[in-house]
Amino acid sequence: MSEEQIVDGDEYEEISSEEVDRVVGLLEELMGMVQSQNVRDYLEEASTSIYYLVYDEEEGDGQEAVSEAA
């Protein structure tokens, strides 16, 4: 599955779900390495924003459960 997102007005960028999954996984791994709660919160916010680039909010409920388990 890939989605197109608006980049600079009328141009579109194709974003693959595989890339999103990989980046979200790396951010979650990084969250486990940092000590600062503030940094973890920013990383989680970034992870969630990236996740929703290709997945609907309805599918996001499963993502939150996965993130909380990690």
C-alpha cells in the first residue's frame, strides 16, 4: 500500500507503507534508548505523525497498542 502526500503545493510524493513501518520501528527503538522523557515524547509524536501518513486513524488503534507494549 502506498499513499500520496502533498509536497510543495501541487506536487505529490508517494510514501510506501514499508518505509513508514521501517521508520516507525526505528523511532520506537530509539525511544527505548533515550533517558529523557521529553525526548521520548517528541519521538513518540513524530512516530505517530509518520504512521498516519499512510494509515487511517481507525487502524491507528492497533499502533497505539503496539507502542504501549514496547
